[in-house]
Amino acid sequence: MGSLKGAGVVICAIILLVLAVSCVVERAEELAASGTTLSLGWRIAIAATSWYVRLLPFIAIGGVALAALVGGYLSRQCSVIHERRALLGWVLIALPDLALPFIAPLMPSLGGPSGRAWIHGFTVLMAVGIVAPVAAIAIGAHLQSRVRTQLASRVHGWHIAGASVLLAVLGPALLIPPLWVWARSGSLTHASPAP
């Protein structure tokens, strides 16, 4: 569950920064339109927002991935039940992002969002869309390696990761192996510590 919490904190921070950048840009445009000379502070703020917008995809993807890794590492001693919940959480987050390419052609007919910050929101959505399936596969592989002996299964964790990579060509089908692990591990209702 730590990976979900860490990623959520980073996403909230990025959203707050996007709102702050939008406010700075709008205020700077108002000052420039009125003919006011921008002070040094405003020029620094505009330069910082410009670099932030340029680096946002890297910040978003790297930040969400790093938070998920650190959270996952810190919660490695969690029970099978908690790891199962984390797997389900990442799968539920990954499904809409993986379905977005199929929904995107319908979006222009729905009408575009108003305001300028909406494109940065899509950047955050892209970051989550990249990190969520990878996190679901990693947690699914780890969970399978933990419960393999208890379920008397010949399937190793690397089988789950490999099958997911092979199914990645079919888009959302890459989540089938982690979902299979989630469903199979449901029979283990007791909380077992990590090995």
C-alpha cells in the first residue's frame, strides 16, 4: 500500500504545482498586457515556470515511479492481504489509463476543457498511465513468488512478468497475469509476513 500512497502524494504535489504555474503565467500575461515592466521576481517566476513546464513529463514520470518504488520498498514486509490490496489498487488505476487510447478519438466530440492547465493534467495522467501497469506487474510477480509454495503452484513470479510483457502487444491484456495472481491469492485469507 505504500507504493500507492507515495505515488498519490507525488501526484497531488504535481497538481498543486501545475495550478501555481497557471496562476503565475496568467498574472504575468496580465501585467505584460497592461504594459507594466516586469520586476526581477516576476521574471524569475516566469523562467522557473517555463522550465517546470518543459521538464514536467520527466518530473511526473520519474516522481511517480520513484515514489512507487520507495513506497513499495518500505512496505515490503507487509502481509499478503495488504500486498493483494496494493495489486488491486494499481490494476484499477492502470485500467482506465490503458483504455484511454481507445477513448481518446471520442474526446473531441465531447468538447474540450476550459482553461490552460488541462494539458498539464494530461501529463500527470500520462505519468500514471506509464507507472501503474509496471507497478501492477511488479507487485503481481512479487506476490506470486510469495504465495507460490502456499498454493503449490509451479508458476514463478518471473512467469507473471514475462507473460505480462508478451501480452503488452495487446494493450490492456497485459494486466491479465497480475489479475490472475490477485484472484488466486484470494484463497490465502490469513496475513502472512514477508519471507
